[in-house]
Amino acid sequence: MSTARAMAALYEEKKQVTSKYVHATSRGHEAIQLAVGMQLLPQDFLSAYYRDDSILLAIGLKPYDLMLQLLAKVEDPFSGGRTYYSHPSLNDNDKPKIPHQSSATGMQAIPTTGVAMGIQYREKQGLASYNGENPVVVCSLGDASITEGEVSEAFQMAALKQFPILYLIQDNEWDISAHASEIRANDATGYAKGFHGIEVRTIDGTDFETSYRTVHEVLKTIRKERRPFIIHAKVPLLNHHTSGVRMEWYRDDLEESWARDPYPKLKQNLLDAGVTTSEIETIEEETRLTVENDFKLAVESPDPQPEDLLTHDFAPTPVTEEKGVREPADKEPTVMVDSALFAIQELMAKHNECLLYGQDVGGRLGGVFREAATLAQKFGDDRVFNTPIQEAFIIGSTVGMSAVGLKPIVEVQFADYIWPGLNQLFTEVSRSCYLSNGKWPVSCILRVPIGAYGSGGPYHSSSVESVVCNIRGLKIAYPSNGADLKGLMKSAYYDPNPVVIFEHKGLYWSKVPGTEAARTIEPDEDYMIPFGKSRCALAAEDSKVDAGESLVVVTYGMGVHWALNAAKSFPGQIEVLDLRTLHPLDEEAIYAAAKKHSKCLVVTEEPVSNTFAQSIAARIQENCFEYLDGPVRTIGSVDMPAIPLNSVLEQAMIPSVEKVRVAIEGLLAF
Ligand SMILES: Cc1ncc(C[n+]2csc(CCOP(=O)(O)OP(=O)(O)O)c2C)c(N)n1
Ligand SMILES: [Mg+2]
């Protein structure tokens, strides 16, 4: 406690140096934090909040380690200088494991609850083996953060499924400058009453002995009984909110808060227990010197170099070549939806770490598109199960599942409903590998049924790939046929990174006229396609290319089928390049085709302005300008806010074979 106090004092004293990057300290919260940190074991998982530097000290980190992050130095053990003070991520053998911690308050609740879900899964499947006691998961939260919606998704799941997790809520009654009286109808203890099955302890978090004893009892129970708890610890905030938002600007409760300082309380307890004043002074002096010395060393340590920017966006994948047999002999073509189903079935049979969850994917229905039909019957309700309508939980929990070595395949029911989960995809899933400096890549597959057909209407038809492509740190597939879907699903499974697979609903059963090419022979079990390799879906004839009468259509998903059908009007003249994956993108093949044909059309189903497709057109112009004999055109849906329900309006909105044909005709005329 003396160390934490000395650090906060030194950061303040040296604020010219320390406030270059923002930081917050635990002053006032130390007693409860130390009580938690001291009782965690290496097999445990911890999500530490940005105010939890005392927890980090208690699990064995040195002031020097923390100061390297304070100053964003390259040797910062958590992120190599990429993220703020007290935003840990750690995978050391001798300490509790800390997956990547974002700065978005409350957002840690879902990934961390995902860890507890993963631990429970491993225990149920016989995949757990521990050195000593059962692990616990601790998720630390501020009182204001638990007013956020996503936290309720996490509590709901922990209560429902009885996960082995402790939510530590440090209640200082402040949300920066907003006081509890303005922002909550209930405190943590009252709020928790709605989550039956989570047991609550409400304590004075400034008293070390009370804190230690309560944490001891709760952790012991969780280790044994495998169920969730909340510790609601009341604490004063004794320092600035952060180095940038200073207490003197707005705090009217400082005097009263300082009267609750845990430090003199602990000192008094020690004196009462027979420790002498001079022993305490020695500790204070030693810690002050350590902190000063560590600070000097941290200041002198090197900054990252510009080239350090470019590491760990992804973990390396083992799948770099096409493998297996794409078209085994003596097989009939299968609909695309079944190719995906068979891929997952094979993966689940082979790997106990593989599980599938989402809305309605469980045994009763097997997915609203029957895309998971029979899987629960084959693999049991613990491996294939329904979730509540919680897209944030579905997506964000994969961070935790992956951290315990599982490979979750999850789905949102329609692309239109990816939005409630998009925050988790951006804030937690996509950045974990990069911001943990490669320690915690998130290995998961997110299936997203997408696309318009047959009057799905405004909330079951939308295309969203450009938004997802804008999130760096994700791999993204958008296959146009069953063989590619199966091969990419397999490759996604063995990829240690997060993968989003868009699956066009209109191609699932080839119900849209002209999409028969989506039905393919089912590839064999070993078949895999590396990400970033496009496929020539239709080649042009050399004579037409040589005569300058050819054109390439660059597209993906349903666009491939519009292009293949439109190409029938221009025999031998059209190449159709099916991208298959949007990230990584096969730029080499795109530019080679653009240079070969000198004319390019990019086709997308999205409303065309500001799309991924337009960015492809821009890249072609930038890289192939000298080779082009016409503008690179992009066609897509009309720029309207939604796809209307009425079938006439739907058709008017989205591209079609005819619209693509007209665009090709126009371009060929150049
Ligand atoms: C999602 C999100 N919105 C806003 C912020 C800005 N912000 C940083 S800390 C904070 C207050 C958090 O209060 P609390 O959870 O009670 O923690 P305390 O600082 O009191 O320990 C806010 C609003 C953020 N980091 N994340
Ligand atoms: Mg607070």
C-alpha cells in the first residue's frame, strides 16, 4: 500500500513528465485491490480496471513494470508502449492471466465473463486439468461502468449459467464528474438483486482486514462451488479522476473522502497489532526509494521505433496453401448451407475445443436457416446452444473463450443485427492481438447471414461488409459458393485470429434464380483455402483479350452470380474475379486482371457510396492507371437508408443481372 501511495505521489510531483500520456491511480481504492491481488493464483484470470494499479502490484508486478507503461516505453511488458497506464495484458506462468484490457469502461464484463464460460465448458467437457486449486475469474468494474447495458448481458449470463466469476465493483460514487445521485437509480447491491444466482457481499473497501477476509471467503467458495459473486466495495477516490481531469476542478467531497483514506487505517491496525512506528517508517522509506529509482530507470528506457508500429496486427496462421480435394469424385452437388454445416460437423467431431452458439442454433431449431440443424443432437447441448438475444455477448464472449484455448464458432442471426455486437467486435475482439503485443490473439469465427432476396425487407436484408472491413484486426470472408464456404470455414478454424464469414442467404439453397453455381460438390474433409486468394470464376478468351475486347468484373458474394449471368451476353469477353476474402485482399490478382483487360467493373450489393467496393476501384486506379482504357466503375445498390419490403422496391434498390449487363456494355464501349 505504501508503494502504491508513493507511486501516486511521485506521478503528481513529476507531472510534467508523467502526464505526457494519461494515467489514473488507485489512491483510496488500495485496500480492496490489494486484498484481491494478493489472493489470486497463476491459474486464475483477471480483468483489471484502469484504476487498478494496486491489484497489479499485488500480483507481483514491480513499479518499474508499471512505469514502463506509464511512459509508453517499448519494454512495457503489457503492450510495448501501445496502450495506457494500468491497461495490462499478461500471460506469465507465475501470475494470474490477464487478457487484453480496453479503455472502454464496462466493455470488459463480456470478454471476462467469456473466460468464465470457457472455464466452465472445459470442466464440463473433461478438458480441464489444474495445478492445484480450481481457477477463478475476477472482473473488476467501476460503479459507473455497471450502468452500461453490456454489463447486464454479462451478469445475466453469469447468473443463468453459474459461471465461476467474481465481479469486483469499486464504488467511489463518481463517474468522472457525474455523481452517483445523477447517474444511477440503484447501487451495485440493489442492482444485483435482479440477477438471481449471483451472491453479493457489500463491504467497506477501505478496511484491509475486512476486504481480505471477504475476498478470501468468496474466492474459496467460487473455487469450490463454481458460482458467481459480486463484491460491492465502497471506497473514496483520493486522487484525480485521471491525470487529465483534476479533482480540484469539481470535487466538493474531498475532505470527507480523505477521512476515509485506507492508508492511515492500515497503519493504525498494524500499530495495534504490535508493529512499531519505526518499522513502518522503514517500509515507507524503502518503498519511496524503490519507486524513485524505478522511475529514473523507466524514464531512461528506450521508446519504440517507428517500425514497431507494424507488428502483431495478426498472429501467423498455419494455413497458407490450398490443401485437400475440392471436387472429390462421385459426389452430387450440395446446397451451400449444407457445405457450411458439414464443415462445422467435421470440425466438432475432430476438436472438443470447437463449440457453436448463437440465437436459435440449439437443438430445437438448428438455426433460423437450419444452418446448424442436427448439430446439437450430434454433439450435445453443452457444445451447441442457444444464447439470449445478446449480440454483444455472443461476439465479445469469444475473447474469453479463446483466451482459455477454445475455438468458438458463433453467429448473429442476420447482418442487420450485428450492430449491437459491433462495439465488442471493434473495441475488444479486433484489437486484442495488437494491443497485447501479440499475447492474446482472439481465435473465433463469427458467421453472419447477409444479403437481400425474396422481400426480406429493411431489417433482414442489409449488407454491412464495408463497416466490418473498416475494423482493422479482423479477417473477413464472403464466399459465393459452397466449396469456398467449406474451405474457408476450415481455414478460419485453424487461424488464430478473429474471422467474420458473411454467408449470403440467397445463396444458401440457391433459391434466387441464376445462382445454381453456388451449389457445388462438397470438398473433402481436408480441404482448406488460405485467406487472401481470389478465384477466377470465369475466364475470358485470349483472342478477345488480345483484341482489347475484354473486361474484368471484380466482385464477391451475390455479385459473382450477377456477373456470371451478365457475362452470357458477352461470350468470351468477360473475366469474373471472385475475391472470396475481403481481408486479406488478393490485390495481386486484382491488379493482374486489371492490367490484362484494361477495363474493370467492381460489383457490390451495398449502397455504393463510401464502400469497400469503391475503395477497390480507387486502388486499381492508383496501381494500374497506365494500363487502363476506361474508368474503373463500381455498381451496387441505390444509396438509400434501407431496403424496402415491397418486392418492386427491393428490385429497384439492389443490383441485378440486367444492371450489371448494362454497366459492362457501357464500359466495353470505351
Ligand atoms: C464506453 C466509455 N465511455 C466513456 C468513457 C470515458 N470515461 C473514462 S472513465 C469514466 C468514468 C468511469 O467511472 P467508474 O466506472 O465509476 O470508474 P472510476 O473512475 O470512478 O474508478 C468515463 C466516463 C470510456 N472510457 N468508455
Ligand atoms: Mg466511480
